[in-house]
Amino acid sequence: MTMYHVIWEIDLDAESPKEAAEMALEIHRSPDSIATVFNVCDEDGNLTQVDLNEEE
């Protein structure tokens, strides 16, 4: 099995780092969220962008 580093990024205005993290979590967990694009890096450093809303 391969180890992957998965990155999801968002820019938010918030009063504190904790509030920003809470806001990001709420957005990511929302059923209506369009936060479906991830940058995935494998053990060799190869980076792939994955859009889970994109049809294969």
C-alpha cells in the first residue's frame, strides 16, 4: 500500500486560527460543498490533482 499526502486548501477570513479551521471543516463536511479538488502527493513526490466531481 502506498502512503499519500492529501492537501485541500481554502482561504478564509476569521478571528483566529481555530475559527478558520472550524469554518473550513464545516464547509468541507457540507453536503452542498464543492470542495472536491485535492492535491495528492505520493511517496516519490509525484503530485496529482484529483477532482472528485469530475467524471472519469
